[in-house]
Amino acid sequence: MNITPNKNKALMLAKREVAVFVKDAVALEGIHFTLPEIQTLLQGITVGGHKLSEEQIAVNQGNAWAFVFDAIKNETFCFNHDFVCQLHNIAAKEEALQWGCFRTGGVTIAGSSYTPPKASELVALFNNMVEKTETIDDIYDKAISIFLTFSRHQFFYDVNKRMGRFIMNAVLLNAGYLAINLPAKRQLEFNQLMMAFYVSADETEMNRFLRSCLDPRMIEIMNEK
């Protein structure tokens, strides 16, 4: 997979697809909106037939994307604890037990025998993740590793996989590369691979899967001269 990096073009393509990103992200949480409904919500207009809490989750995702786009455009994006907590404060508003800070207690992952780290270990593990990713040369390997580490360590009480995808894509876009969207239609495959990853911590299959989610049409646009 060869992609010619171009920050302006990558941002343009991501902004055009943001409603799709939001629709798929909330669908993976069991919340099903149509694309026109998501587009309407992102324009600040409520839609009928859904719980207010579900609309809040979708709007949070749109606001979080806007925050990421602004940070990249204004060159204020930085992969550190402060930025991540600022983003979580938007993405998890009124959804998680706490938002805008690392969890202070234990959590489990439904359906998995794997137990995430204790809350007292999270800051050190976050710093280790940042240091580790600085040694990874391939931008997609680096970004995907961030997503997987967020998912496995569960830094927050909730919205961990979504946060991992936000930071993964912020890293990619900031470097001028295509964002990765996870289509809801591939949810079963994603869930099966993630369950295996939680136990093994082997990133190989998830890395391959997430790379396969890149849209060939977008790659072609990125590589146009």
C-alpha cells in the first residue's frame, strides 16, 4: 500500500466523510442512524425516533472530529495526555462514568477473560505507549498500534475504542495520510479479531484488518498528481 502524503488533501477527504465516520462509529455501539439523520444532527438539528442519549453520542462524535480537524489545521495537535483528555471530554460527554480524565477504578471487557490494567498503572502505561510509538517508522503501524493500545488498556471508563480511533486518525491526518474508517458492515469480523487481540496482545491480524478498511478510491485520489 503506497500513499502519497498530503495533509490538505487528507483533511479534505476526511471532512467530506465525517458523517460516514460518525454513522459507522455509533453503529458499532449498537446505535443505528441513517446517513441523512447523522448529517442532520451534525448540522445542529434533532431528528425524531431516537433517544436523546443516542443523539448526544452521535453529536459528541461530530464535535470530537471538529476538535481534531481544528487541532491539525492550527498545528496544535500533540499526542500527549493533555490532548487525549481534552478530546475525551468532548467525545464521552454525558456518556462515560467520568469524562476528560483517566479512569480511577477497575473495568472489564465484556466477553473477554482479559482484565485491563489497574487504574494506578495507566499514566505509566500511557507514557510507555507514547515512547513506543516514537520508535515505529511506518505511519500506519504507528497509528494502528495506538488504537490497539487504547482498546486493550482501557484508559477511560468508556469510549476507549472510539478514542483510540480518533487518536489513530489524528496521527495519520497530521502526517498527511488517509484516515481509517471502520465500516459497520464489518463489525462481526472486527469483534472477533479484537477478542483474540485482547488475550494475545498480538497486533498482526488487527493491523492487517484495519489496513484493509482503507478505501481504494481514496488512495487513488491521494496518489493523483
